[in-house]
Amino acid sequence: MPTANRVLPDETGDVMSLTATDIEIKIPATTPEGDAEPRPRVSVIVPALNEARNLPHVFARLPEVDEILLVDGGSTDDTVAVARRLRPDIRVVVQNRKGKGNALACGFAEATGDIIVMIDADGSTDPLEIPSFVEALRDGADFAKGSRFQGTGGSADITRLRRAGNKCLSTLVNVLFGTRYSDLCYGYNAFWAHCLDVFDLDSTSPAPDNTDGRLWGDGFEIETLLNLRAAQAGLAIVEVASFEHSRIHGVSNLNAFTDGMRVLRTIAREWRPKRSKAGRRAKEMAQ
């Protein structure tokens, strides 16, 4: 399996691509000659909780995009201040509940771009891969789904237990939903903004009066939820090879057992007739 070296802000390196060995770091700012369609605006959503030490690395590797939204989950360090210092043009959104899922829902609701890309603030997802996701969407996909087990993809972080669990869950989903996912539990995805209604995410309800203050979908199960609802809606889905790096600083909040059970519950809850109407509505909005 190919490996990827850690690249610090002042270094350079090869970048994996869906279709080529190297990718352009910048998304063209103007419409290429002979291209009838204008360049889509790209919004990048970055959920963050106490990631001040990781943001310099992540932002240094961001290609040229139209909008960056940092969704803060109540950080007690300098996450927001560091983000604003590094990117004065950044938009800061404060999530209204807890969890990565809620952070993404709040960011999606505020995004103004034609394409929405979701990356992590801990350095595990490589921003230099964004053009590959955008390319997949411009080539006809509705939903570009990152995969660590496709083509040049890989991971420096996944454990044997998590790999085995992911494989079992991916196989279960492929059987029940008729999909061909190689990597169900990975959160590097991009989609056309007109498809947002398909996911039916709640970004406005207050925190419920329960033990963790989260609604269903507010946790790490959000990645599975998006993948399943995209499939149920009949969206055109393409997997994009992606390399997952190890977190740079800090400790992950992911728990293989408890979050694995949440993913399993998500599969059980979402296994129902296809959302064909929602899918058709999203496609009609794009026309």
C-alpha cells in the first residue's frame, strides 16, 4: 500500500488524485477556454474543538477555495483566534448542540458555495486532495465519498480493530442498501449544495434534555448517515481515493466500540424504502 509523508507548512510533496499521479493545488479561478460551465464556488467546512495547534498545518495545505467555515464546538483554547489570524477571511460558526454531526449540520446550513467539502481540523484529512473531490463532482457525481481502501488511498491511523469493524459494517450496508462502498466510516466527503435537503439534517433545534445533549446524527455517526441517505436518495456517488494521516496534536474523541455501535444503530434506523422523492427534488433544484 502506498504511503504518504507528513508535510509541514513549508514543505512540498506529491499528492494523491482520483485520476492522476499529481493534482493541481489550486482550483482554477476562471472558466477554462471552451468550457461552457462556470467554475463552481467551493465552500470548505472545518468542525473544530480545541484544535489551535493543528490549524496552522491544515490551513497551510488548503488550496484556493471560495469560502472557509470553521465550526467551533466551544473550544477552550485559542482555536478561533488562531483561525482568524491565519485566515482573516474565515467565517466562524458556533454550533448549537454538541458533536461532530451537529457541527457539520451547522456549517452546511451557513455555506454559500455550489460545492460543499467537509474536512477535519486535526490534520488527518489532507486539504490538498480537495481538487480530486471537486473534479469528481464536476465529472457528474452528486456525492464524492472519500475512501481509504480505494486505489491510492490508505491510512496511517486506522487500527486493526477499526479496520475489521469498518469492513464488516461496509459489507452489511452494501448488502442491505445495494451500495458498493469500500469505506463506510470515513468523513472526507464533498457534494453539490443543491443535494443538502436529501440529508435532512437538523441545525436549529436546541440541545435535548438528555445525558449528552445530542440529537441522533449529532455524533460520529454523521458520516454513515450521509452515506446512507445519499444512497437512499439515488444520488450519483463516486468514491475518491484518500490517504488518512495520524492526528498531529491532541487525542481523538473517537471510541471504536461506542461509536461502532452508533453506526450499527444508524444502519438499522436508516434501512427503509429509498428516498426517491427527495433525490428527484434535489436533482430538479440543480436544473
